[in-house]
Amino acid sequence: VTTCIHNILSGRRWIEHYGEITIRNTKSSVCICKLTFIKVNYWNSNVNEVQGVVMDQEGKVVHHLFGKWHEGLYCGTGPSAKCIWRPGSMPTNYEHYYG
């Protein structure tokens, strides 16, 4: 995954992650997770969007993942999807430290 900081010299800074990552369990080969961080362009509104799958040993998709890396990651499809991760709260005065 590539991380890009936009407007580093002027304007409002913002971070974009894009590309693919494969997550493997180092103690077992039971499953593999492949995530794609969607690159933003002028024709879509995929800001911070993540999509992915969890596959079993044979490569069969067993779970679908989606969300936004700054809001949360969901497992499943549609309204029945379950939130499996959310970021923690920001520290006091975070804008002073992080822009």
C-alpha cells in the first residue's frame, strides 16, 4: 500500500492510502485476507474506501470486507454487515499535533 500526503506545502493536507495488501497468519495457513485501498480520482467519491476478501486455504472467498479506513471496516454484504473494526478516538488537541 502506498501512502501519499496531498497539499504538503500549501492548502489543507490530507492523506491517501492506495494499493493492495495481503495479510497472512504466520502460525497457520487457514485463511488469507486481501485488501484493496481504492485510489481517489475525479470521477468517483471513493475517498478512504477499502474493499477486500478473506479466502480459505483453497482460495474460496469466505467473507467480503468493505468500509473506509478512517471510519470502520465491515464484514458481510449490505445492511446486514457487521462492523469488525473502528478507529479509536483522537487525542485532545490532535489538530495541533497532526495538522
